[in-house]
Amino acid sequence: MDFPFAESYKIKTVEPVYRSTREQREQWIKEAHYNLFNLRSNQVFIDLLTDSGTGAMSAQQWAAIMNGDESYAGASSYYKLKKVVEEILGFPFFLPVHQGRAAENVLFSALVKEGDIIPGNAHFDTTKGHIEFRKAVAIDCTIDEAYDTSVSHPFKGNIDIGRLENVILRYGKEKIPFIILTLTCNTVGGQPVSIENIRLVKKLAGQYGIPLLVDAARFAENAWFIREREEGFRNRSVREIVAEMLSYADMFTMSCKKDGLVNIGGLIGMRSKEVFDKASVYNIMFEGFLTYGGMAGRDMEALAEGLEEVVDEQYLESRIRQVEFLGKKLDEFGVPVLKPFGGHAVFVDALAFLPLVPREQYVAQTLAVELYREGGIRSAEIGTLMADRDPVTRENRYPRVEYVRLAIPRRVYTDNHMLYTAVALARIFERRNFIRTGYSIVKEQPILRHFTVHLKPVG
């Protein structure tokens, strides 16, 4: 008899969570203007809004915090982090920042100007926001299979090389400060990018003299999928795959709140001293001095330990398996989900789930609100709200797919929490034909509206 799977950790500290009534949740979501970001954490039973900064740190990380050197300049914690960045990620120059969007802000301030074109694989919300804030244009070059939920492609995060070259030829290399490759690609379901595709993107970028920027927020999860799915890598360690993966990048940005296994922090990595010097000016302006950049010394100590832990195969197996567990349960209940399952989240196909809700009434947000009502579960809309309005026409942009993302914090919930989530969605699915209306916007910001939007029920 085979052993059942068991996690590679044991629980040392617990935090109580409150199971509210449906009547309470109805009132709370109304007071939150039907925006799940506006809920208080104690109004949520299972919080799957994001995996960013919501994970549990290890005993070793908490111990490392006590070694934090809080010197303003030249802290020993900075040099410890620098050593780990060089050894694991392979970059000689780096800047610490307080989180991923800060990394984008600093680097894009140095490199992106009005009228620029930034091709990549399905830019995420803050990435696109930073591009469009600078009056540049983000162009999605992801493969078509990424948007077909019925296709089980192993690397749906891949860039379509032909499409990418067409963008370069159409706009000219002078208009493209870099190509961005997000590993894994969050917007299309936490889907990985293959080493083969990374090599092809790098080769094409090299032909035209365009730098390759990698968003490395979930670099270890991407490496795990390469190890499991790509021919020739089964016997390679995750650490070795990470080294090869990032060797093709000229720069990287990273929200360390994901695969850094910390609650705050970010990094910018560069191979060019010239780019480092340009970005350093903005780092000092926006974040802090070069050797802390928005992070306390204790945060850098925890991050240095987290980067070591995240490339451990046993940890990654536990992580990926829990996501798969939730995905399989939903699939068993008939709930339409994106396959194959991603590394950090399960994505529910809202258009297939609620076919009677008009798209202009925000289908994915409708389902996300219904999930909160049903079980006190907070999730995220990856759909028309997040897609924002066209910066020129100000019309809604309707993405090819609309998802409710169930992002699973690292080392936080048990499989029973995942089963509870699956049952809640299954109960909604049973009565899906009675859900025919959604929401309209009462108030919104001109960019990144989904964070603060106010909504009201239609009808």
C-alpha cells in the first residue's frame, strides 16, 4: 500500500478565524460596496484574495529576523541578501524595494517613456498600470492556447514568437525598451513558461538588441513545472533550473511576497551597471537608500532565508499539490476551471459558470461576491473590472476570458479549507441558472479601478 501524501512541515502557531452567518456577510458586503478589497479581514473565513504577502514564514525565517541589522547604510543584512541573490538568482547588481509594484515603478521610471511599446505574456494589473501611467502601451503576445480553457497545454504562459516578432517589426526596436516575460503568468492562470520558450524569446530579443525583463515573482513555481512537464529536466534540481531560467534575463523584477516567502519586500536585478546606476536614482527617490530600499534589515534577513527555502523540492511539492487538490475537487463537482491547474491558484471560468449574467454586469465579480455570500470566502476577480478601461476610448476592455482566482497562501490553510471552498462553489453551481444579473459601477478611479471601485446590484 502506498503512503498518502503528507505535507513537509508541521504547524507551530495557529490563528483563530471566525465563521460568520450569511446574514452578517450580506450586510458586510453591502457596506463594502460589493468590493471584496473593502472587507475587513475578520469578516473573512477563508481568504483567497491573493497569495501575495499572505503566507506563513518558517521558524528559521522568524529566527533570522532577530539578526536584522537596521543600519541606514551598509547593513550586514543587505550583504547577506546580496549573497543569496547572486547564488540563487545569478544577478550581480540588485536593488531592494518594498514590494513588486515598487520594483516596477523604479525600473520603469528609468526605462519607459511616453509612446513606448512593451510586449510580453499577459501583463498583470500593476505591470500594465505602470506602463499605461507612463503613456506607453502593453501588448499581449501570449499563445492562443492560454485563453482556451478546454485545452490542456503544459505551458500556457508561453509567448507566441511569431506574434512577438510582428510587434517588433511593426513598431521598431527603438520603441521597445524591453520585452517582459512573467514566470509564472498570473493573468492566464498562474501558468508556467517553458525553458524552450524562454530561450526562443531571448534569441529573438538578442537579434534585435532588446533587453529581456523577467517578472520573477513566482520563479520557483515556474521551475517546478519545468521539472515536471518539460522533456530533459526531470532529473535536474529546481535550483539548477532556476539558474538556467534566469540566466537568459537581462533584468528581473520580483515581488518577494510570493516566492520570497515573506510578508513584504521586493527586488530588482540587473546585469548592466548602467541600468543599475539609472535605477538607483529612482530607488533613492521613491524607496530609500541603496542598501535597504524600503525594507527593514529584519525583512532582508527573512527574505534571504526564504529564497533558500523556496527552491526546496519538498516544499514545492506540498505547495503545488494543495493547489491541485482544490482544482481536482472543483472538477469533480463539475465546476468549470482552467486546466492544467496553475502554481499558486485555481482559476474558475466565470463565463462558463454564470452564462446568464451579461458581460457588462461584471460576471467574474458577480461570482466572487456570491462566493463570499455563500461561504465567507474572499477571492479575486480577474476579468473586466481588472482589465480597466481603454486609456484612449475609456470604454470597458473585455478580456477573452473572465476568471475568479482562488489564490492560496503558502503554508497557511489545510486541505479541509480547500474542500470547504470547493463545496461552497459547488453549492452556487447547483443554482447558477437563478443568477441572472450582476453589478454596475457607482464610483471608480481612472486606473487600477478594481482595488477601490464601488458597485451596486443591477435591478
